[in-house]
Amino acid sequence: MKNPQRFALALLLLLSTFPAWAQDTGRCPANGRPLPTAEERQFLAPSKLLRCFLTVAEISLVRSSIDHDAQTTVSDPAFESGKLNPDGSPRPPLTDEQIDSLTKMHSILDEDMRAGAIIRKFIPNSDVGGFLYGRTVIGSPDSPIVVSTNTVRGFVGLERNTQGLDAAETVGALGLDFEPGATGQFTDDSPIPFRRQVSREVQKNGLHSIRHRMSAQGAIDAQIPLAKDLNDSVESSTPSLEDRSFEMNRQGQDNPYTGLGMSDNIGLLTLTTRDAADATYPLHLNQENVMTVPTPLAPGDQLWRRGLGSGKETLIAKYVRVTLPDGTVLSRWRLSRDLSLEDEDYYKRLIRLAAERVAAAGG
Amino acid sequence: MPLTRRDTPNGPVWVRPPFRPEDYSAPATALRLFERWRGDIESSEGILAMRDGPFGNYVEVGREIRDGKTWIVLLEASREFAVEVEAVSMGFGEVLTLPPHQAYELARARDPFRSHPVILGGSE
């Protein structure tokens, strides 16, 4: 046991907040409301779900942990700059109370990453054509490689994390993405130092995400990325999170990765002209996951696009199983029949461009 | 073996405990994770460079060509075990663990570059 006192404290906290009492009464231990069912939890925004189990003070502690250093015990020089804020100032270490609240939050939210859970994978618009075509080109221009795009990989999150948010709010809520350049797929630079603004790309063509239903193996492989201090604490104090997290430290002072297992506030300026010039979208509590092994797309998965101004989404395509004339069964994307003519032209053009890139690379 | 930080009158130091083979041995789970990426669409280098992949805590500390194959030597930055992976165009090729004493030497080679001095075995 690395830290028996911390373990005892965490155990005490867990026992005090997850008592049999809660299940017996069917009431939330923190606010007394009816306990949500497993199905209801899939559609509850994390902030609402957490109010069932965490006190207001604990939620405040979680929020206050942003911009703290969760890797003070990392000694390798490769991660030294990750301990700094974008302006170069050092980040304060997490307090024990923040670590305990974060641990509690993750143990609650992680219960819902299970077989059948719906996740979203937000993808840059530059990748949409390759996904719909089924293949794309990676590697350098000198040695291009044609690859299939039939997996979900990297950062993912439950659908509830961004449910009802419009494209701009989603980019802000998820801290999309590490784009320090003048223009990006999700964010562009802004006149205000250390602030980004919603990219012209998203404003023009919307924000796309793959809606995927998790397999049992996929849910196991979707783990919580935590920087060392927090990961060590979780591993030593929280049996329910055994094998549910892995160590992932922050590299680079500009990288919005928090190391806290949740998204960072990237200081994304709002699009609303009524707001102050430096007003930013609020941070939404959530849990990030990383596919430690890519998980294959499954028939029934969907590609959605959300725009600005409302959380309304447009279904772009479905991943369907088809049988070819020779009897071969395979899965591929099929554009929605409900697309407008303009949208259909747009996505067919993206597919054609992807096909041309693949052909040029010898695929 | 994770180093521990100690505050001294002269400032913080990292403490490296005396060598024990078990502290520098690669766990089987680490090897299995590499193996599960075999045949992936990305090259070995591409996977290791992923910002949102599971191998971000591995630091490349060596590279050599043997028998026409390229091998990348990786040190896990916190637990300080070492593996050698065969670089291929899709996923990873063979994955080998390096002996603990070799992992220890690789870790020690990074000590001069750490943010604080490293002292051995708890001595000052």
C-alpha cells in the first residue's frame, strides 16, 4: 500500500457516499432525488448525474482542479514542460481534497462505460471523406500509405457529455483540440493571447462525430487517461477503478490535455456578439476515455453533424452491412436518404476527393 | 522504478533506490498491449507518436537495425522498464522485453537531464 492514510480516507468517502442506504431507498445520497436507472444515466449530463452522488463542495473541488499539475511526481525530462501553463507559469499541484473528489467523480462516471453504451468520436472535417469512403491516405507525401478507416481510436466520450450542445459549445466543452496554428479544424487563433475561437471550418461546414455503440471489449479498452499523481492515487485507493485508468502525462505547455481524466477549458471565445469580447464557453464536467486499442466500427453506427445555434443534429450516414453479388458480406457507410441536395453534393464531393487521394497513392 | 521526490536543504532531489531486478521488469500486460496493436493501420512510429494513444509514456531511447529489421528501444518513463519493438508499416512487429539491468542503465542515462539531481540508494 503506497499510502494507507489516503486509502483509508478514500474508502471512508466511498462508504459514506455509496451506502446500501442509497440503493435501499432508491434515493440519491447527495441530493435525495430518485436514483437514475442505468439507462437514464446514459442520457444525463455528467453535472446532473454527479449532483446525485457528490456534494456541491466536491463538485467545486473537481472544477477547481483545472490548470493544476497532476504529474508532480513525474521525473522524466520529456514531461517537464507539461507541468507549465501556456504562459509558462508553473501549475500548482493538486490538493489531496481535489484528488479525492476527482477519484470519486471518475468512479461514478465510469460505471456507465459499458457494453451498449453510446459514445461519440468527434472527427476533423478533413477526415470525413476518408471515413465515408472507407479508406484514406496517411504518412508523408513521399511515402503515402492507404489504410482502412473502420475503427474508432484515440479520445472518445459518452454521448451524454455533449448532448444538446451546439457545435461551438461542443468544441469548448471537449477542449477540441491541440491546434496551436493560425487555423485549424476545430479552432483558429484569436486576437486575444491564449484564447482560441471557433474555426471558420466548423462555422462553415459544422462539427462531425461518429456515434458508436460500445462492444463489451470496447468498453474495457476505453480507459481513463490520468497523469501520474492522480493515476497512482486511483490505483492505490479505488478498487472499483482497477484496470480502468492508465498513466498519460501531459507534454508541452500548450497541450490542453489535463491529466485529470476530463476535458480542459481551452478558453474558446464565444460567438455571441452580445458577450464581452473575452467571454469564453463554460467548461462542462465530463470523463474522457482513450481507446487503448482501436475498436471496430459496427453496423448501426452513425455519422452526425451539428451546427451552430442549437443542439439539433443532422444524420449524415449510417454504417450498414451489405452483401455483394458474389456473396461477400462487408460493412460500409451509406449516406442518409434525408440529406438535402446541397448536403448530398457536399458529401459526395468529399468521398470523391478521398477516392482520388487513395487512387493517387496506389490504393 | 519510479523515483521519489525528496526535499532537502539544498532543494528537491529525486531518489533512486538500490537496483532490484523486479523494479525494472516489464509487466506482461504492457507486452500484451503492444501485441494487440499488431496489424493496425498506423505504422509503429505513427502509433508511438499519437497524442491520444496509450503509448505516450514511452520514451524512445534507442534505435538500431538488425537482420534488416528496425528496432525501437522504448523506456516507460515512470515505471522504467524497457521494451524493444520491431518497427513495421502496420502496427508493431515483434515485441521483446529488455533485461532489468539494461532498463536500469537506460533510466540512469536520463538522470543528468532531470529537473532535480538524482541521488542513489537514499544516500545524500
